[in-house]
Amino acid sequence: MAEYEADFIIVGAGSAGCVLADRLSESGRYQVLLLEAGGDDRPHRRTGQHYSALNIHIPAGFTRVYRDRAFNWNYMSEPEPGLDNRSISLPRGKILGGSSSINGMIYARGLPLDFDGWRQLGLEGWAYEDVLPLFRKSEDHRGGGDGAYHGEGGPLTTDRARITHPVADALIAAFDESGRRRTDDMNGPQPEGANYTPITSRNGLRQSTAAAFLRRAEKRANLRIVKNAFSEAVLFEGRRAAGVRFRQGGVTRHATARREVILAAGAINSPQLLQLSGIGPAALLRGHGIDVVQDSPEVGENLQDHFSITTRNRLRKGSPSFNTQSRGLPLLAQMARYFTARTGMLTLGGALVTGYIRSRLELDEPDCQLFSSPATADIERTLAGPAMVMETEPGMTLSIYKSRPVARGHVRIGSADPAVPPAVLHNYLDNDADRRTAVDSLRMTRDVLSQPSLAPYVDHQVAPSASLQSDDELLGFARQVGSTAFHECGSVAMGAHDSAPLTGTLEVRGVTGLRVADASAMPRIVSGNTNAATIMIAEKASEMILAAHKG
């Protein structure tokens, strides 16, 4: 007998799940159950989750929590053939707010062409003109720009970075000098170019989807949130999803869904849960002794991610840099500035400067996204510990990735035991097009660094060193240092073709009462950070679900 019963069961209280819980419960008409494998995102002295959880809410604290096992699944990829067989660390949020509680907070929706491309795949209702109102619905925008592209009064506050910096100003000017433009609003009518980064922040505090959507919903009598609930399988009555089996505190529990089960567990966990539940490639499932409910060969395939290459650049002695402000008395001054005025270095998210740019000027449209801050990590100390450690000398990071990579990977269970992590492989740099852009983007960084505006600040590029000049040498550097941009998506993709795992309404093909509404549903990766688009998908899913059950 089920211990829990609701109209809708949502698996995963992450970037999408918190939105779904809010929107599906706000009318008061439906009972909603939200299952989250992790714990609360707020400090609790009783559980010892106090100072570490504070770092979730201080924007710059992401450098201390994005690999913290208390808040993170801490997956590792399989050895990546295109990266000299390196395994890549894959942080994914395991906490209320999911990855939106540990990410760099960058609010980049993607380019309009991304969503128009979804429509060209036959997905009605997913063109840019269709999804723009959903982006606006979520948003309470405070960063200026064209009001036709931004919302006011929505749950999610977006803002410009609350700090400026002379090196950042010079870098933005250098992109303009190199012919790659600057933009006033990367989520507005002219998105191409560099500028200060828009972030999900409210009054200097992180705006995760837990803070933005779940806080206002959690007091509703018709919403029940169950934390530390590790979902093991979707339960079926015939071909209808009837509930979820999960473990909590070592005890197996069951929940019944009167209407629908909605997976919002993310691009790694959602395909894993489907496969464990009997939906996926039949041969894979049978090989692990799992009864096949629906043979769906593409569940877990089509995994996409942005492959990020980070360059480290030494600034001239005496140049302003966060490196020197991240220790000693300067750090104490920054802390005082933050706690008294909510400004300064601690309000910084994953990058101070970002933008959509062209790796080669002759291209017809932007093909890359850049990220930069006047800071550089001490690589050895950072890799050896749980948090990022800054170098002592002044430096600037400039990272770049191809916005629409060709590489496709997979997520595949390696066991019928839900506690065994799935095998995740991205196949980074497995094709000529992605390799070409990796080399071009590194040459582009050198071009930008050589512009007049940066001359007073930049001394030299540390990595890749000036000795690396040929295409093969630069590609070798990319293979050695490149890594995930934390943007996994597409592993349970919607599509108009019969073999696609999901329909255009996010319903799982071949069964009823089951949808997937998270980043895994993207048929093609968007050009920018995936969090904004994931929130949009959850907004659209909520509208479609409510419409389906109206009356």
C-alpha cells in the first residue's frame, strides 16, 4: 500500500522540479508530491549543515560548494577518448534547487536560432516566439534592456553583476576592437557580443529555483516536499505510470500518482531512472535483468554538453585582480563590503564577463560563448582540495566553448542497482568540426588579448604558452585541459519522429501518465548556459500539464 498519494509526483527538486512544484500547486486544485534525493539548501545547526550551506546563498560561494559532497552527486565520466582518456568530474546538484543551488548563476537563455531550430525539427510550439513569453513569465528583471524581451514581477530575479572592474572593462573593449562586438543585453534583441554577465541574483543573494519558486510554494497545504528521498523506479500499472518507489533513511517507500509522474531529475538521473524502470534500449535493460516496459533505443543517447577550454593569463604586476583580493586583509574588506552593502567581489557568479562571439570573423553568426573574470586558480591546490584556490600573482581567466557542438554521448546504466552510478560518456572532440572550433577559439583569445585596451594589463598568456603555435599543439592543449561546462542535456530528447523518447508535449512515448521536463528533454543544446532554458522548459511543461487536466 502506498504511503504517499498525490495527483502529480515530481521526481527531482532541481532547476525544473521547483518550477513544476510551484506552478502545479499554485491553484490549490491538485495535490503535488515533490521528491528530492538531497537535503535542504538552508543552514541547519541540528544537522551540522550550517556554514557550508551559507556558501550556497553567497554568489561567490559557488567556488566552495560546486564539488561539496553534501550537495552534489559528484559523478565522473567514463574515460573520454578525445581527451587522452581522462575522466571528467561532473558536478550535479543533490539538494533543493538542484544544480541551480551550486552553479555559477549565469542567466543566458541561448540564441533565438536555437529554439527556431527546435521548431524546424517538427516540434510545434517551441520556436523562439513561442518560448519568449515563458522566459518573461519567470523573470523579474533588474538589469535594464528592452522590456519586450524581459519580464517584471516573476519569481526569478535576474540582474547584472553588482560589480565592475577595470580589467573587465578593458576586456569588453578589446572584444569590440577585435571586431567581435559588445552587447547591451545578451538576452535581448542584439545578443551577440561581450559585456558584464547577467546572473540569477536578488539583492546580492543567489536566486536558485528553490529560493525563487519553492520558497513561495512550500507553505501550501497541497504541496508536500519529501527530502532525502532517492527515487529507484517509476511503477507501472500496465503501460500507465502509477507511482514511484524511493528509499529514505534505508526504508523503501511507495508513492501513487493519480494523474502523472513527472521526471525532473536532470540529464544524468532522468535517463538512468527511466532505464531502471524498464524504458530504454531493450538489449541494455535485458542485459541487466530489467523487464522491458517500452523499448526506446534513444533513452540515454544524444547526450550533449559544452566543452570548455580555459586559458590563464598573467596580468602585469600591480594590476587589479581578484587573486590579491581573495586572501588576508583585502578579503576581510570584501567580506565587510558584502555583508554591509551586498556589493563587491562576493556578489560575483561564475564569470564577470560573458557573451556570444565568433571564433572567426568571417562566420555568419556567433559560434562560441566566452567567460572571463580577473582571477586565476592555483591548479594544483584546487584539484587537490574541495574548493577553488586563487593564485597569488594577478591573473585573468578567459574560457571559451563551442555553442553548438557536434559531439554526442550517452548515459547508460551499468547495473540494475539504482545506487550504482550510470556510465556517462560525452565523446568530446570526436569530430573534425568540434576540433576545428577548439583551435580557432584559442587563436581568437590571443587576438583579443593583443588589442590596445588590454595592453596596460596583460603581460602574457600562461596557458597555452606562447610556444604552442601549430593547430596540433593547440588541439593537444585543449585535450589536456578542456572539461565540462556543466551543461549536460539532450539524453531523453523530445522529437517529432517515432523513435524520439519524448513527444513535443514532453510525454514519454509508448506509455501514459509519464513526462520528462528538464534539460534532458532538449533535442539540441542551446548556445548558452542551460539553466535558463531548463526553467523555461518547466514553465512550458506546467502549462501543458495543467491544460491536459483542465476539467
